[in-house]
Amino acid sequence: ADVTWQVPTSVPEGSPFYVNFLERFADNVDLLTSGRVEIEPFGAGVLVPALQVYDGVRDGIIQAGHSTPSYLVNQDPINAVFAGFPGGMGPEAYITWIYEDGGKEALYDLRASEGFKSLVVGIGSSEIMAHSNVPIKTAADLKGMKYRTSGPWAEVMREYFGAVPTVVPPGEIYTLLQRKGVDLIEWGPPSANLPEGFHEAAKYIIVPGVHQPTFLWEVVLKQETWDALDDDLKPLIEKAAEITTMEGLIHFYSADVKAMETYRSGKNEIITLDPAFVTELTDAGVDWITKKAEAEKEAGKPAMDELLTRYKAFEATWSAESKYLIRNQD
Amino acid sequence: MSVAAFMFPLLFVLVLTGIPIAFSLIVVSAGAGLLAFGPNAFGQLYGSFYSAATNFILSAIPMFVLMGAILERSGIAERLFRVMQIWLGRLPGGLAVATIAMGAVFAAAAGVVGAVEVMIGMMAIPAMQRYRYKNSLIAGTICAGGSLGTMIPPSVIAVMYAALAQISVGELLAGMMLPGLLMIVLFIAYLIIQGMIDPPEAVDFVDDVTTMSLRDKLWLTFTSMLPICALIFAVLGSLLAGIASPTEAAAVGAVGALLLCILYGRFSLPMLSESLKITVRISAMILLIVAAGTMFMGTFAANGGSRLIRDAVQAAGFGDAGMIVFFLLIVLLLGFVLDWTANVLICVPLFAPFIRQAGIDPVWFGTMAIIVIQTSYLTPPMASSIFYLKSIAPPDMTYGQMCRGVVPFILLQLATLAIVALFPALATWLPDQIVGF
Amino acid sequence: MTRLFAIVDGISLVLSRIADGVAIVLVTSMIFEVVARYIFSAPTIWAFDISYMCTGTLFILGAAYALREDAHVRIDFLAEKLPPRLRRGIEGVVFFFLLMPIFAGLSWFAINRALRAWTTAEVEMVSPWAPLMWPFYSLLALGLVALTLQVAVQGLRAFVGQTRSSFDLEA
Ligand code: NA
Ligand code: NA
């Protein structure tokens, strides 16, 4: 290969995100560039700390890295719009916004301002809202419940529903859920939760994933690393990223419905929340991010508010006009 | 030949010239890092150091060490071993059996290896030395008892292994249970048989308790056993009842030990300060090895270490049995120098696809891999459990004695491995019965 | 030279005493979390961050003093057979000419990392508490600098023949 990049990601080697996003990207890049560019994937924590992939690229330790804007939300809340937030658009609408209606350009501009070239590599399906030891059917059921979650959802749960967000490190979630040390946990989409075994630790599975309707991963490089590439390679790598994202999402859909079937045929009870309750949760999430954007604006940083306005405008059109779509749901 | 292939021999040379393990690892990692990352190597090495320094799971280490240091000073261990001499006096090797039992009990509470070993070592070494046990037997018993934390659930290693191999955590934990019990039974059976042939106690310790009245014996037993049972109950119970996570259970243990110390009137500020000093010294030693091992893993991988192993497997064209043996040997070899986290991070993703493709039961293989990881802790010349023991061993206990002492236990672990290999049902039957709610 | 040794030893000792205190904070914060979560159903948002930061801090602040006390485990059954002068030579070269520059490089990066965390007001990535990270990065840098100094002193001591390691007794 003319160019070889060692690319670490923020999840362990072998996990669905790693295989479905990063390995698939490596294969697609190899295919489209006829082997001129080699992507060597690395799992979390081997080359750089799991959550510091962006820093690793910035410091020049690695040429490129794969991670998610979720990890940047604490530092700059505008990333929440790209990371997928509680009450936000689902994967269908979101991927359309990203590729067709301004989302991708907004993300790339944001990263360019940080000195990065970004490529969207991976958009995900909706997560499971909770594996739970208690049945949750109404807002009242959430009150006082210890819920392992993080990020915006933790704040929504505490402020709007009186639940008790609990911090549990990844290696101990299974044990604490099984021993009923926490009541509910959320982790990832159905197919990613299956190998974690949470369905063996707790009876109830709560859907839909209002808290994380979709999620986005990206590959970032320093702008100068990108500029140094042969010009004919750039569109090929960009196309490889795009194909990876499309294939990855479709693969998630396929694996997820099979995982749901596995859950349903086992000992679990799947609770699908009432539309009214879903609306209540959605509204709370949207209210949270709107207030966040306003607070940013008052602090002299209007970018998040402007982005959110464009995001909401697209979502409004999608919501109003997408009823023609056949969705095949019971 | 890749750089990765030279890292191990260089490391062995440094270690054998007497450079501390952690610093040997760092020298080799820095060399390999400079080759892979050039001037950015220090950033990469710092990242590995940072990963280790921010790993929450490792918090269990200082807390278990603190628990051991306090218990050692509380007089509880003395009383406990005196009670054992009353009741187990006629059982040769009773103290060694008790040490294994204690290791098993705290193994059930701890997920991390060095922690339990140092804790029970601090209590059991003085007791066994008082009865003139041979140093090699003392060392072997403590290393073996302390390493049980890997096999007895909850085990952080198993959780991480399962996540990386994409298999069920519950099934792997259940799969390890019978082999873990088998191992404990083998250890205890060995110690009893060995004790009957050649009683390890070199003093006749029954004498000083024959003059005690039954009433005094019972009272001493009650006042000694009750608190230690309460402590075990607090640690294990808080975990099983979902009150504390495995790491938090270690904190419960440390505070419990402190309360017992106060209860027995042994608490003083100098005593607490001394315990903290020991905690910091031993934790710094263990965690620097973990951090250095993480650096070693990162630079090993960046220099094509994984590819080296993967190519070797493909080139060799093993059958199923040959492949399993080869993989387990790699785990054993890496286990000599790497902390278990690094070992699992490198090996599991590498092996999992081959295992899946060959249709080998992943829970069975995982159970065997974890037995081997545990064995690698014990196997000289590079054995974490011996390193940790060295940090608390009395000066008259030599490295040679430690190495000799662990041999019987290594053989017993290999026997366990062989039994699991021949009878896969030992690992695969229980998960089918109990996983679920 | 002796004065330099004494100063570096003194720094290591002070940091390790601070580490003693950090161990208490570690246990206390975990117990606090258990009680708050189980009894009061009100888990903290900070206990997790405090715990891992305490563990990292206590280890790096204690590492230099552990070196001073020769507590970092070594395998010396073969090395004991080497002539003491040769062994001291190896120790001196490895510590002074290899490890000292390595730790100096690590310290340099660590200091810059702490400075960046300070200037950008960097916060924890995934914690709901989102604490500022510069204090923790600074403690890591401080520990690494102390370890660098102690590593250098360990090398110099080997050259002049006054390490605390067992092999000097034979020399
Ligand atoms: Na999640
Ligand atoms: Na365990």
C-alpha cells in the first residue's frame, strides 16, 4: 500500500461497532483504492486511551482515529446534535438529514474549525431504552428508579422524571443489574446488547429507544494528513466512508430485528411503551436540548442554537410528510 | 522479522539482570515505541500510562491491600489461627488448608488477583512461619490461594473476556464455576495428603492449648470467628445482595477491617499510618507493573504483534486440537509478562474468529483460556503472583523457594485444565442449567 | 551529590505521604457511594470519577518513594551471581541513561497535557459530573516528575555505590 494508517476506535476489537463500522470501512477502502490505502484497525485502549481518540489524532500519535461525537458533548454541547439526543430524529430521518440536507456539511465545518478532516463512518439504529428488573409503563414508574445511563438522558431522567441516574463502569454493569443493585440500564442497540448478556440478568426489555434514537461515528484525521493524500484517492476514501455508513446501518437493522426475535422467544418480557408516554419522553428530551442551546447562545456561542434550528426544521418536514412511507410495523 | 518478535527476548534479558520488572517493561516499550511512533512515542506511552491510571477496576487493589494491612495489625489473624490450632490441631497442614479456604472465600469477593493474594499473605505468612512451615510451602499456598480470584465469580477477567469474545457473560461465569471448585478441591486434597505423609508443622503446637478449658476454647472460638465471619458476610453479602459492585465490595472490606480493629482495641493512629504506608508502597509497585504492561501491549501491537501471531496460526494450518494448544500456549507466554487486562485485550480478539470458525464451543475454550491465564500468574520465571508475594515476603524467603513452592500447584492447575479439556461438559453443563433469572 | 540525593528523597517522601491521604479519600468516596445509593437511593455523580482519580494519583505519587525503598519487585537470583561492580554498572546505565530520558519525555508530555487541560478548561469526557481535568493531569505530571528525579538518583547512586538495593550489602 502507498499509505497505511493505524486507526484505533473507542470500542473493543470484535464488538459490533468495531466490525460493522471500522473493519467494514477498512475493507471498503481497500476495495475502492485497489489496495493503495491500507487501514489497519485497532480496538479500544491499545494504541491510545479508549475515550481519547480525538486527542491521539491531534497529538499526532495516530494518523486517523474512529470515535463518536458523544464523547465531546461534555466539552462542547453542540456535539449532542450530531451524537443523537433524547427525543431526536430516528435513523431513517437522521441519515437523510446528514447526507442530503446539510447535516454532513455542518459536522465537517465544525471539525474543520478544530483542525480535523472528518468522514462519517457509521450511523446506528435505535438503542434499547432499558434492560430492567422492574416493568416500566408510565412516567410514574420511573420515579426513584436507579438507572445506569449517562449524558443528556441522565439529566432528562433526573430533571423531568425523578429517576436516579447511576454511574456504573462498563465491566460492572452486568453484575450490578443481575444483583438488582440498579433497576435499569441502557447500553446499545439490540444486536450490540445481545453479547453483553443483559437479557440474562434482567427480565424486562423496554423499547423504543427514545434516549438514543440513532448515533453517529466518524473517522477524523488532521487536515494536513488528508491534504497530503494523492488527489485521486480522496474521493475514493470519501465514497468508501459513505458506502460503509449505508451498509453499516442496514446491517444493524438486520442484526437488530434478529436480536429482538431472540429476546422475544426467550424468557424476557418486551414492553413497548404507549405512544403517549413516548411523546412525553420525547418532549422532555427536546426541551432539554433546546434549553441547552439557548444557554449556549446566552453565553455568546450561538452555533448550537443555529444548528438545532436547522435540524428541527428538517425534522418538522420529515414528520409531516413521511406518512406515505410503508414501515411494516405491527 | 518484526520488531514485536524481539520485544520478549530483550525483556527477559533486562529482567534477569535484576532490573525491576516494571522498569524493564518500560525500557523495552520505549524502544519499540520510538520505532513505531518516532518522536510521538512519549505521547503514546503516556496514553497507555493514563489508561492504567484511570482504570476504575484497579481501585480494588489498594483497598484489598489496605484491608490486609489492617487485619494483620488487628490481632484478628493471630486469634483466628489460634482457633484453628485448637480445632484443626490434629489435621496436619491445617493452616495451609485454611489459607486456601480463605483465598477461595475472598476470591468470591474480588475480581483482581494481586489484591487477594497480598491480603491473605499478610495474615497467613506470620502464622505459618510460627509453626515452622517450610518457606516453599508457604509461598506456594499463598500464590495459589490468591490466584483463585480469576476462577471464582465474580471475575473481572471473565466479564472482559466475554465482552471481547462476544459470548454471554453469564454463561462464561457459570462455565468457570465447576472447574474453579474442582481446582479448590484438588488444592485442598493435595495439602491434606501431603500433610499426612510429611506434616509441615515443625513445632508441637497442640501442647499450649491442651491446658485450656473447653469453655475458654469455645469462648475464644466464638470471639474470633464471629468478627471474621461478619467481615466475610459484609464483603460477600454486600456483593450478592446487589448493595455493592465488585470493586465497591473491596471498600466495604477495608472499612470492615478497620471497624474490627477498633472493636478489638488495637486501633491507633500510628497503626493506621503504617497500614496506609504499606498500601501505597505495594499498590504503587503493582500498578506500575500494570501501567508498564499496558505500554508493552500498545507498542507490541503497533509493531505488528497481533499480525505476527495471526500469520503464524494461518501458516501452521493446525487442526482443532493443535490450534487450541497453540492459542493456550500464547496465552501462557503473554501471561508471563503482561497483566491480565493486556493479555485478554491482545488474545481474545485474535483467537475468537478462529474459534468461531472451527465450531469450537467458545465457553469451553474461554474457561480453558482463563485457567491458563491463572496458571501463567504462577509459572516462573516471570510470575505476577510471585512478584506480588515478594513485596510482602520476609527477607529469609528466597525467590528460589517461591518458585519451588508453586510447582505442585501449577501441576494441579494443569490437571484441572486437562480434565476440562477431556470433559467439556464440566464447563458447558452448568451454564445451560442456571443462566437466566 | 549527597545533598541532591537528600532533596530528591525528601520530595518522594512528601508525595508518598500525600498518597496515604489519597487512599483514605478513595475508600471514603466508595463507601459514601454505596451508602448513598443503597440506603438513600441517591447515588452521587462524583464518586466514580473521584475513585479512579484517587487510584491513579495514589499510585503515581507513591511510585517514586517505592523506588527509593527498592519496593519495585526485581528477579535477582541470576543477577546475584554477577560481580557487584558489573551489576551496579548495569543498574546505573539502565536507570541514568535509559530510564531517566524516557521518564523525562513522559514528564514533558504530561506537563504539556496538564497545561492544555488548563488552558482549554477540559472536562471529563463521559462523566455526568464533568469535572475539570487539569488538577488530575497536574497530579499525574507531578508524580512523573518526581519519579524521573528518583530514577536519575537511583542511577547516580548505583554509579557511586550507595543504592539501597540488597546487592550493595555484598559489595
Ligand atoms: Na447507550
Ligand atoms: Na472472583
